[in-house]
Amino acid sequence: MIVALSGCESTRFMKENESLVTHVALEFKNPKTIKHKSTLETELLTLIKQKPNSNFIFFLPKEYLYLKNSGRNDTTKVNKWLRNIGEPPSIYSDSVTQSTVKTLQNYLQFSKGYYHARVDYEHIEKTKQKGLQTSSRTDVWKEQLSKIKYIIDPGPRYSISDIDYVASDSTLLHFITQDDEDAFVKKGDFLDASKLELEKSRLALLIQNAGFANFSGNNIEIEGDSSQVSHTVHIVYRLNTPMGSTQVKRFTVGKVNVYSDYSNDKEALTIQDTLNGLQFFRRSEIPVVKESLLSEGVFLKEGEVLKRDDRQRTYKKLNSFEAYRFITINPRYDLLLDTVVHFDILLTPHQKKWILDGALEGYFSTLNTSRLFGISTSASLVNRNLLGGSEKYSLRAEFGTELGRQEGFNFKQRTQNYAIQNNLVIPSFQDFLKLGKLVNGLGIIKDKFYNNFKENATTNVALGGNYLNIIDYYSLNSINLSFGFDYTSPKNNRYVFRPLGFNLDQYDIKDSTRFDNNPLIFLSFKDNLSTGFFFRDLSIIINKKYKGGKYSFIQIHNFEQSGTEVFLMNSAVNAISGKSNTWELPINFNGDKIGFSKYFKYEIDNRFYKTLGAREGIAARINVGIAVPFGDTKAVPFVKQFSVGGPVSLRAWNIKELGPGGYYDVNERIKQRQQIFVNQGDIKIEVNAEYRFNIFLFLDGALFIDAGNVYLLKKDATRPNAEISSKFLSQFGVGIGYGLRLNVEIFSIRFDFGYKIRSPYKDPITKANWYTLNSIFAQGLGNVQVGINYPF
């Protein structure tokens, strides 16, 4: 079989004088003297021109696939497909190696400040006979393999002794801040050409924001005077005037015209208004978007110094208005005063104010002989400009159900879900609680962050309801109301903050006997109201990319609390009155009052991505969370507890099937196999990793491993071994599997096949956690999970 071939057999298809590169390495002399050696090594490896071929799905050499299917008669679609998956062999070339030596040495000397760096190389070639010779058949070839080692002696690295600025027009020097904390280059730093270029761009932006619009980075030269004794460099930034002039012109903003319902003809917009120094033109009697709101989004003011940032801020703010399809800002130089720039802002609205959309999603999972089919349909109605202030209103309704099959073709409805949600997004910061001003005044957030937040945050108001019916087990009625803000920073980090939020949950347990032996679970199903009057929840999503985008990292923080304000007020009233009352809502459902839920919850989700090729890479996730009840709340509400399993978690298990901890319910296991699970916990620890690769055109594949579990914070006498302890790792469930992904334009349909290989508890028969090979193969196709897009 093809998968059994070793990498060396690629050489049977190569010419006699060709040697296959199998290994490339870097060797540093005196490596301990090099700071950030791993970073430097990574940068140098990207410059190497001859590298070993990679493998397809880890073990199959890509050069073998290419060579095996490159013969004269290899003309079928299968041959072409395999050639595309493969790679041309990496044939050793001495001239290419010497060219690489020169490239590495130049990079070290001229880009990283190792002025005395020297690079050499060592080439080791091994030749041996391969194949098989018998009396009836001869299949022998000569195999030549090459290993290349680049030997690097970097020598001392030069640092920056001083930084000076020289300008042909001294006016420019007034706008250069030498000790700016945002500077990319500072005195004492090691020399780095990329940082010098970044600093040049920063200086150009400073000057452009001072009104010198025709100044650019091309007008800045970088000079250096080095000292071989101290191994330092004196850096000089020389600021030149644009070609053909002796002075740099400083520009001011002229008239700013806003065409608020533009459509290819400015002359047709005859209605005029003036507001806040802006001239508005429109066709309709009623403005598409309130002109007062538009004026707040225009930062170009007549008579003020022309700043590049103001133009970009104007575009960004106006582009956030959902009512408009296109935003264009056209500058015009004044005919008499060449230092005055007028602006025409063309706003093209969407033709349709209302949008109707629908969606249909499917879900399928397996558990032993059981099958669970799910389907969800939704419709949404969106208005891009509800109240004339570019407010985006959306109404979404959803219905979903799951059907279970255990034997034959008998299906039974397992779940029902109805949901309706109203959302209103206001494209401005509406802080009626004055919380932003308060936390800024207390120094919790800095002025720069707060000012950006005020300028770019949107205000979100939501109201919705949901009905979930787990047939024969329980049902949940839920109503939610929230008010908050959504902000994306200049660094592309996202902050979602909801100071005000309420969730009313009402449970109806259909089969209370299921929880007779688990009173703590029963408590989590108690009707409750989750509240936040000044802080409900906060989500922070941090995005980072490294080394040219080859590595990326996403970190998601979720903070949530409920009942703190109620608890403090209740405690204060009790302290004054000398009573010990617990506040409850004066609402009566089924004879029970509604209690205020009190808990803290935090979850962190770290995601790592490494690109290996055009459509090949590795993805990993570490997800940890904890939820803690306080006050009179004995258990965190059921819907706020953690669970694992399902299409985006541990795929060898179904949703809520695993855990908590090493708890094993003997009674549950001997009953008919269940398809609905309620296993949740106060703590979640989950680790996932995937190797993703392209198979053919729009079909991708994946190999994955998932591990983790949920745990209780405290011991529960009814569920032994369910609590978190020092042996939590030994209670991990582990699953492996493979996946197929059909990429269709903007989304992908995912089929994952998960296999259990380790149980959190010991099997009562084998007394082992790990599955045997026979028991793994006995899982057939595994636990089949169908989902939309990647799990992480």
C-alpha cells in the first residue's frame, strides 16, 4: 500500500546525479551570547532557499507523490490530483547553498546589527544502494541524500548609542517627540532594520498629523555612524522636504461638504443645511440619517490643521453606520490658496431598509447504537436604519428539534427549542449610567483607551425569550434583557461589556426521580433571576499574529457575575434592621418565589494556530473555566454550569455526556442507553489539537485529539470522585479521530468521527481507564459529529 512506503523511496524516481535534501540545520557559535536566539533562528530559517520536502498527513513524503505521478503516462485526473498534493523534490544545489550563505550573512549584518557576522556551511552526502535483487528480478537504484548545516558566527551585535533628528526645514523638528513611549527605536536598543523602518513610518505619521499632508516616509533617510570599539551606532533620521521645494507646506481644512444620500450625481442633491460648520446636501426632504449624528462622525473641521488621523477617523466612523453602503472622501485643493484642502464626503445609502433572511442548520451525532438527529430553522428581519440614526434593529426567531433513534427506524422527539430575540445596535456610545466616566476618573482605564472607546463603541440593547423542552426530563423558560457596549480597539482587540443585564429562568422538572440521588443537581434547576445593575459580564477577545502571520493567537476572557449588588444591599438592610432576611422576587410560579442567583464565573479560551502551507496547519486550544456560587445560592444555575462533549468540544462524547470528574453512575449505566445527558460541573478543563490539511479542491481533512473533563468545586456525597482534586489529570477523558470538511464559499460543513480511547473512570470489568485496541475498533465509525465551520 502507498502509505507503507518510506520517505527514502522517493529517490528511485530521481536521476543518478541528483541528491535529495533531507535535513537542514543552523549551528551558532557561542549561542549563549545571543539574546532571543530562537526568534533569530526562526527568521533565518525563512531565508533558506533549499529545505526538505514536507509530508502529507505526517508520514507520506510529498516529493514521492509528485515523482510517482509525473511519468509520461500519468495523465489521469487522479495523477494530477496527487501531483498537486505533492511537491517537486528538493534537489541539492551547491550554487543555491552558497547563495543562501550570502543571504544569511547579509541579513545578519545589515538587518540585525551583527556587522562582523560570518556564515559558512557544511554539506554531507550519503550514497548507498537501495532495492532488491533476486535471481528472477532486479530492482536496485542508488540513493543520494544530502544534509546541510549552516554554521553561523554572529560576532557582537551593535546597539544604538544615540538618536538625532536633522531636517532641511527646521519647522518639522517641533513635531518630533524624541522620548515618545510609542517609539519603536530607543537609545540602548539593539540595531534592527525592521524597527528602524517602523520608526520612520511613525515619524512620518506624526508630521502628517501636524498638517504636512504631502510629507511621507520617502522623505526620511536613516543614517548611522558606528563605533567598532564600543559596538554602537549613532542613528540620525534626516527629514527632507519633498522634491522641488525648500519648505514643507502645512495644510488646513477648507469647506467640508457632506452628500448624505449620494447616488452618482451631486448636482441632484439640491436641499442644503448647515450644521457644526458642515455643509449638508441631500435629495430627500427627510435626511436618511440625522445630520446631527453625521456631524459627530466627521472629524475634519474647517479652519483646523489637516491631520491624516482625522480623515481616517472620519472614514471609520461613517463606515460603521449600517444605513450606508459606500463611503467616499474626496479632497480638493483650493484654486487660490494651495495650502487649503476642501473635502466632499459622499454617502451612498442602501437601497433597501429592511432585510429578510433565513437559515437552516443540521446536526447529527452517534452514541453506540443510538442516533440523534437535530434540525434548526431560523428567520431574521433586519432594519438598517430604524430611527433615522443608523440604528440596526434585528428580530430573530428560531425553532429547533432533535429526534432520537435506537432500534430500527423508530424515531422519537427528544428536544424542542423555541427562541425569539430582539437586538438594537446604536452606532454611538450611550452611557446613561456614566460608568465609563467613573472608571476613567478612578484611573481603572487610561484616557487614551477611554477616548477611543467613546468614539468607536456601539451601544447594544437586547430583549428575548427562549423555551427549551428536554422531553421527559425538564423544560426551561428563559427571558433575557441587557444593555451594553461593543468596541474594537486599533489593535483589533474586541471588548464586549454589559453593565446592565437580567436573566429570568424557570424550570419544570418532568422526571424528578432522576435526581433523587443527586440533590445538588436538583438545586441547580431552581427558578432564579440572574442580575447585574452595574456589571453583568465582560468579554475580551485578544488577537495577535507573529512572524508574518505564520503563527497566530486568540485569547478569549469571559467574566460574569450575578447578584453582587443585590447581596450587598440585602446585607446592608439586614445589618441596619437586625434581621436575616433573604430577598426574593414577589412573583409566584408554581407556588415558589423567584430567588436572586448569586455567582461569579470566569472562563479563558486560548487558541493557537500555526500555518504549515497554503491550506495546511495546526490548531490547538486550551479552555479553562470556573463558576463559584456565593451567599444563599448553593449551586450555580444549571444553564451557567460547564459541560464538555459535542461537535465543538470532546467529539468522542455527546453534549453533557462526560463527567463530572471520575464519577461513575452504576444505575444510569445499566438503564437503557440515554441520548440526553445533564452531566455538568463548576470547573472545566479542556485541551484540543487538530492537524488540518487539504485533500482535494474544496475538501479538507483533519486529525484531532481532545481531552478534558468537568469537576465540582466541593465534594458531593451522592457523586463520589466528582470534585476537583490533585488527581484531576487522571480523570481526563481522551478522544481521537479524523474529520472531513466541505468548504462552500463562506462556511464549511464539518464531519468529525471521534473515538474514545480513555475514560475518566476505570471500567468495572477491565479495571482500566484506557480502551483496548479491540474496544476502539468496536466503535465502528466512532461518534459522528456534524457541525458548521471549525470547532475552534
